[in-house]
Amino acid sequence: MIEDRFLADNAALLRPPVQFYFDFSSPYSYIASEWIEAVAARHGRRVHWHAILLGATFQAAELRPPVEHPLKRDYALRDFERSARFAGLPYRLPEAFPIATQQAARVFWWLQAQAPERAVAWAHAGLRAYFTRGVALNDAAALKALLAESGIDAEAAEAAWNDPAWKAKLKAENDAAIAAGVFGAPYFIVDGEPFWGNDRQAQIERWLASGPFKGMT
């Protein structure tokens, strides 16, 4: 049993990871963050998480957030809640939405440089806190309280999100995401194949199971 697990872990290390791009202020990123690791693990893959800023990708793609379009706003807000309910996840639209998430994202990359698993744990904590409890990730005091609650040194995290080095890191990650073709979140790249949106789960699962879809171009 232990040997089988060891072989499976080694196989996962040899396969390209699933690239997962998310924004702490994206409801669909929150929903996708709750299933992507399980889907990848079922097919012997790891997940490489990327905290990005949707504002940067929207600007590069000359797009506006759906909630800024009067015709789309009501539908989008309804679909956020419906999609979370369909996934069996708790969800509450935050009072302030959307918000700037650069501080939470810089903390992610700061933690990722220390231990990737701590960065992923922080991503889960931040997304869940914002979309189930309305914790304002753009408020320094609220963010520090959540960091402390999550077992992270809040003072060190604050120093990191104000550090020019981590500001530059986040900008570099945004630039790299845009260069990779990312224009929204959640966004996935699997074996070089891009998938945009939480509703791509079934396609990602099928791709991981069998590779390029047979009979499709």
C-alpha cells in the first residue's frame, strides 16, 4: 500500500501540473478552488496555483468585469450564487464586491516562496473568508485578523505586502499570466491547453483522463 502510494506520488511529479489562475475577488475562482485539486489528483496530477489580479488581465484584453455591465450584472450575481449552490458550497455575496486583492495576492506569493502548501492553504482561507463571511480582504485590519486566524504571522505578512520586492513579484506574475493568454479567472492550462471558467470542469476532467478529445479539433 505504501509502495503504491509512493509510485503514485512519483508519477504525479513526472506529469505536468495543472496551472490554475485565480483572483481572491472572483466567485468562480472560489468555486473552482474547491474542486481543482481533487480533479487533478484523480488523474495523478498536481496543481500549480497562481494568484493574479483580474483587473490587469481585463485591461490587457480590453474587457470589463461582468458586474460593470448593467445588462449582465443581475444575471452574474444570480449565477454566482446558483453555481456555488450547485457545487454544494456555502456562499454569500460580500457587501463590498468586487474589491482590490493585491495585498492578499502578494501574501500568497510571499508564502509560496517559503512553502507552496502554505500559500495554497492561504488561498483557500482567503477565498472562503471573503465569499462565505464577507471578510474584507482589501481592509488591512481585517486582512491581518484573518492571517492571524489562519496561523500566519500578520505583521510579517503586512511587511511583505508593502515590500517592493513582492509588489514586483505580483506584477511579474500578472505579466506572465497575460503572456500565457490568461484573460480571466479561474483560468486553467493543462498540457498547454487553455480552459477558462468554473464551468470547464467536465472538459478538464475528460482531458486529464484521455488527452485531446477524440474526433474534435
